[in-house]
Amino acid sequence: MRLVISWLRDFVDVKASPEEIAGTLALRGFEVASVESLPDGDAVIDFEVTANRPDCLSVIGLAREVATAFQLPFAPTPATRRASVPAGDSDRIRVTIEDDELGPRYAGAVADITSVASPAWMTTRLQAAGVRPISAIVDITNYVLLELGHPMHAFDLARLAGAEIRVRRAKKGEVLTTLDGVERKLDDDMLVIADRDRAQAVAGVMGGAHSEVSAATRAIVFESAYFAPASVRRTSKRLGLKTEASARFERGADINGAVAAMQRAVALMESIGAGTVSGPIVDRYPAARQPARLHLRRARLASVLGATVPDADVSRILRSLGLDVSNAEDGWDVVAPTFRVDLVREIDLIEEVGRHHGFDRLEPSFPVLKQPAPPPDPRVARDSLVRRVLTAAGLSEAVTFGFIEAKAAALFESDAARLSTIANPLNAKFDTLRPLLIPGLVDAVAHNRRHGRRDVGLFEIGTRFTPQGETRAVAVALTGAVTEHWKGGARDADFFDAKGIVEGLGGALGLSLQFETATTPYLVAGQTAAVLSGGTRLGVIGRVMPAIVDERGAPKQDAVFVAELDLDAASAAAIVRGDGVRPLPRHPFVVRDLSIVVDAALPAEIIRGTIQAAGAQSSLASVSFFDRYQGKGVPDGKVSLSLRLTFQADRTLTDAEVQTQFDAIVAALVRAHNAVQR
């Protein structure tokens, strides 16, 4: 909102400089974008107004804030006068509201106009506020919009069929060419302003070209109305049409300010000789809306602010902001005017008092604790542990959007990851809730590749969404070279790097992990594994399909390995570890290495299971794989696996005992898998 200082002084006689005004309002919660001096000696302050303060998208709204901040009277000058036009029925225009849910109030007035140019003072102010002057009538509607924050529109009366205005929903498939010359197809949940035969404007957004005021227009119908914010917001977004009017209506205009805006427009029109009103204002207001009645407790005000604000200051601040205040035994009874749509609770009044009393004047203090703090959510500590483990593994944390485009989501859809679309998306790029974290990480990898970074290791902790509900998950993505090892040079990441990261994470979370071959639509067959713990499937590891990598913007020859685990399921499957201290083993362990040749398609987990079953009654303590080889010396279709077997007991084992147990394990592998010892 660009506030012209000379315009501001029509409402409050403030002597402070534009910089002082900007600085003072900045301390009261307003973001100042810039302060600009104009050649004619005037100045403009550009404010970024938050969505909850539509009343400050106007000169009068900011004037109230300035008057309160500088403790000055809010005193509009004669230049801001409004005409005294009575309400009633007109013999020149008939107004009917057919949908009072989306259009609760509509006021119209007929005026006979003459062809005059807008005065210099008006065009100068409009230009300073960033609005291009067009014609006297259009300039008047824009002037009222900026001054009072209430959008208006003018129709050419001669172009309204039947001299009639109907506030109704659009007919399905109805077409309207708006003032910008674009033909727009309307839906039946959009509100339009129509005449007897056709739609003439998209309510609260933009007028139609057919009834546009032109140089040939001799009589107009002024429109000043109120439209449901949600309806305007939905229509504006669906049509891709953002206007000054829609920006105000979708935040909440003043339903009781429609007639006041009309009277101001009539006064401006008559003062510049652009025309005269003909007949009364036709005001259709089926269900009058009453101002909100609130109660502010003195004790609650002091408790929230941590300081006592004098009663006289509380009353002064609230009255200066346009509120009706009366004293009560424990505080104040307050009537919030309808232009303050943000004042709905006691805490809102406390904020107003705090802002203008000065947050900088509040001494630091501890809040009063009325009950014990709730215990910390265990997921916070769990996620922090996951973050430390993955960062220690050399990965960088990524934060991607929970909304993704349907095209990207469809690439990763599966039976376990059904899609949930958004009914009212921000734009086409964010029309689907992510079913997995992997799509966002793949896009992040592609982004890094496009910027010349080949070696990428990322992880993300976040929420994913399916029609069945929300789950918390962690995902990993790797591509390019892994960290150079002390024993040799760098090498490209592979499936086992991703698997190793998952195993390390499982150990930190107290999980006993198993891996099984699996098929997933978006992962390469033969390079995919399901991650399980105690029979519960936690997630998946694998290489992303090259076609998907290419589709998302990375070179398709890049091998991108990903993993994703359900953290909620992992927490449920975790083994509870006691806090007791266990003594270190008193007896030595014995290590035997074993190399065997087996079928390449045989999963390592099955081999592990065979070994553990064979050594169940022995002193076998652990089994680990440390090498996998295919190539010279190994037959086609076979693979050489190297394992390390650790034996330990509550006494010192002899070589003979260990050899007997070792031989039993080898024999079990030969029987079960036709293994050949190397």
C-alpha cells in the first residue's frame, strides 16, 4: 500500500516527517518497503500490509494508525466529505440479490455524467499511489478504493439489458470478456454481476468489457458491494486474475462501508463536475451484520504483556483505532467495527494495546506457569538422532516442499504410495501432496547437477501424505563419487553405499534390519531391496529408473541411489535397550574368514540365515560380509562372497572346538546352497 503523505493529512494533522512516520509505524508491526520523496514536495511511504489487516489497504486505515501512534485526533478535513444521498428504490435501475451467501450486500446508484477530465490533484495522487488515471468516473472509483479501501465499479447504464442488476452465480460454461480483453469461461460456483440477459462482471474481481464506461457513456450505475472473501479468493485464483479489488475483497472488506463508499464517490463526482446522482442509493442488505462484541480483562492484559498498562492508555488506544469502549468491573467491553475483520478474540485486543503502548517498553519477564510443561515429543529426539547420524555419514540435509506437481508424483506412485490431490492448489506446480520424500530429493539432485555439482549426497526428514493419512519418514539420495577412502581413490556410489547408510541408521535406532529383494515401479529391478525389521516393512532401497532421472532434469546416465524409511514404523519396531551396564567379555574371541562361491541371484540374507541356523547351538557370536567379487576365476552366474565369523563363549575356546563348528557351518552351506569353499 503506497501511502501519499498529503492524502494522509486529509485525515490526521501529523507534522512528523515521512521518515518519522515510517519508523513509528514500523515499531507498531508494519513493514516499510521504502520511503520516496516526490518532485512536488510530497512523499510516499510504501507499506507491506499483512493479510489480516485489509483495513490498512487504505489511506483512512493507515491514518487511524498514525493518529493513534502520535496521539493525535483522527479528524477528516472537508476535502474528505461524503454526499448525503438517501436510500430507496430507483425508477432507473432494479437490483436483485439472488445469492446472498456469496453476495450479502449490494448497493447501486444511477448518475448522469458529463465529459470532463479528472482534476490535477486527483490524478497526481493516483499516480503517486501507483494507479494510472483513465477517465473521471474510473478515477473516482480508484480514488475511493485507495482512500476508503472499498472497491467500486461503474457500468454503462445503456448497456445493461432491462436496466437491471442481478447478483447471481454464473451459469455453467458462461463466458465473459473482462476489461483486459480476455474471454473467460466461468464456473457455476463463481459469483457474477449480471443484467437481465448476461453476466457483466466477475463479482469482486473485474468488470466486463461489454458494459465498460466509455467516452460515449451518458449515464452510469455505481456499484459498491460486499462479496464473500472465500468466493473472491477462489474465483481470482481459478481465473488467474489478481486485481486491486480482489486483493481487498478476498481479505475482507467492510460490509457496512458500502454505502459510505458510494456517498464518497458521489461527492467526488459532483465536486469535480463529472456528473450528478439521479435518485436514491438502492441498497440491498438482506441480513445486516452486527459488529463484534468483545471483553478485555485487565488481569489478562497484564498477564500476556507482562506489564501493567494504565487504564487511560488502554481506552485511548482502542478508541483512537475506531473501537467503541466502555468500562467494566474487571476491564473493558469493546465493540469492534466491521472494518476490523481481524478483531475476533480478546487476545486481538491485547495485541492492539501492546502494539501502540510499545513492545519496546515492555520489560523482559518470565511467563507465569500455571501447569507443568508437557513432556517433549519423543519424535523430536528421534529426528535429531537421525539428523546426527546422517550428517556424520557425510550427507547434507535438504528441505523440499510438501506440495509437488502431479506429473512428478505420478512417476513415484505405487500401491503403498497413493496420491492425494489438492482441491485448491497455489499453482500447477503444487497440486499434489507428496506420497514420498524421494521425489523431492530426486529433484534436488537434478538441481545440483544442473548447477555443475556431480557428487551429491542428501537426506530429508519430513512428512508424507497418502489417502490413509500422514507418516513421518527419512529419505536419502546419492549420486556421483563417494568420499575418498584412505586405502584408495574415490569411486562412484553404488547400491551398497545406500544400504550401508541405512544399516548405520538402523543400528542407531535400535533396529534389527533385514533386506529382501523387491520390485518397485520407480526403481531398477535387481537393484532394489525392501527394508524390514521383525517382519515389518519399513521402506525401500534402490536405484532410480534412468528414465525418471532424465524426466526430472538430471542426466539419465547418472546412477541415483535412494532409500526411504518410515520413521513411525521404525520407532514401533525398535528394540528397547536398557540403561544397564554390561561388563566387557572376559574371554577372547576367535575369528575365522570364509570365502564361498554361490549363485549370484542368492540373497546374502539367506546365506546369513543358514549360517546362524547352523551355528545356533555353537559359540557363533556374529556374521559379517566384507567382500563380494565377480570376474576372473569365478564362473558365470556365480559370485564369490567373503564372510567373517566370530566365535566367543564364557570360557576360552580351543582351536579344535572352533574348527568343528566352522566345518558344520560350511557343510550347511554346501547342503543348502551348493556352496563351494575357495
